[in-house]
Amino acid sequence: MGRLSTELCGIELDSPLIPASGTFGYGYEFAELYDINILGTFSFKGTTRDPRFGNATPRIAETPSGMLNAVGLQNPGTDAVISTELPKLAKVFRKPVMANVSGFSVDDYVESCAKLDKEAQVGWLEVNISCPNVHGGGMSFGTSPESAAEVTREVKKVTAKPVIMKLSPNVTDIAQIARACEAAGADGISLINTLMGMRIDLRRRAPLLANRTGGLSGPAVFPVALRMVWDVYEAVSIPVVGMGGVSSAEDVIEMMLAGACAVEIGSANLRDPFACKKITEELPGVMDSLGITDIKEIIGGAHNG
């Protein structure tokens, strides 16, 4: 493996870069633009047991240094992903993919994870207990240590592949949630999902988003994400995947110094579909400028200072 290689829950990655769920579709769409095999892997679009149309429009709003989204987990459902999306992906991506799973009940998570666990191309299950844009599920499981642990425990009963719990930043103590997931058997933690926010249309004097609130992402949230990755790295002994506002090779290095063994890139893909390709190409030069020969060696490195 090369100097960009890392490891996530026992599976080797050629690169620490992972496009985040909801920003990279099911992969083959981006494969029309460049060879996505240069990536470590990617987390595919958040998938629920049943098909979802998502929230009413408008769903997107711009903000300074970021964006709000309230898409609401629009997806074709687990069975359609298995029968249609994964076969198309297999034609263009030769590596294990990360399956992002959401739900509205523990049974939802269990059923979807059990089915996706049987798919050869799925390497990891990223269990999203942090989505702020749906009602009656998603984030509600990630704001309580007990609920987070329950989802983790039940999913682990039906899966053999690594389970990575994706956490919400909309909590008082994210390290406490991470510890609860670890104690319940999680193989890794990914964070952060978006922060709750809103905008108001001045002419209509009403919320700009039909959902009223949405998830804030983009460079504005990077310092918050970095702090939370730092806190979780110190709280658990399982791998941590960092994300939130990452938009440059320097941001990737910073996330890894805070404790991430791999880094997901989200809204940058929506601004520029070539963002992950560019960051991948820029990373070796940034490493050279900082005297880094092997990217694995810097994981958690800032904690030693």
C-alpha cells in the first residue's frame, strides 16, 4: 500500500478520502466524470427500508460559508438499492463501498442492515442515527446514549461486517454518545452530521425551507466538527471517521491530526463534483510540505503535543 493508505475497521483503504453520504449518489453518477477508484471508498446515499420521496421543496438554502439542506432522505429503499443501484455500481467501482443506513424505528435499521450485510460489495455499514431533516426518526436515536446503544446493539446482532455509527452534533456531549455506541459493540464512529439551522425569506417573512429547518454544512462547520472528532478520539478506542466542512487537503490533514483515520467530504462535492479528485491529487504535495511521509503516522498526532 502507498503513503496515502490507511485502515478502517480492519479493511485497507488506498486513500483516507471518502465522499460522504448524500453528496455522491450511488457512485456511478460521478464515475461518468472521473475514475472514482482513486478514492478510498464512498458512503452511498442514505438508504431507508422503504422508498422515500423526501421533504417538500424548497429543500436547499445558501448560507455564508455553507448551505442548509432538508432533502429528507429521498431514496428508492433498501430492496431497490440492492437490486438496481449496487449492480450498476459494480460496473464502475472495484472496491468495497460504505452503505449508509437510516430508519424510523430500531426494526427499520435492523431489517435494512441485515439485507445489506449480505451484499458482497458492501464493506461497512454506516448507521445514520443523526439525520436532522426527517420527522419521527433519524436524529432522535442519536441524541440519547440509551437509544444510540440500542440501535447499535440490535444492528450488531444481524451483521457480520463492521458497523460504524454516524453521530449527530446536535447534542450536549457527543463523547458520551460515542462511548455508549462503543460499549454496545460499534466497530467505529463517524461524525459529524449537519448542524440544525434555518433561514428566513425576508419578502415572504417565512422560513425559506419548506421543512422550516435544515442541516448546516460546509466550511462554516469545520471547527465544530474538528473539536468533536478530537473529543470522540479521546473518548473511545475504536476508529473514528471525521467529516464536516472538509474542503481542502489541509483540512484532511487537520482532521487526521485530531484523530480521524479516514475523512469524509460532503458538501464540497455539491459545489464542485471534482472536489474529491482535486483533494486526492493535492494531498501528496501538502504532505511533502509538512514533512509527512506516511499518512497513517499522523492519526491523532495533535494529541501528543
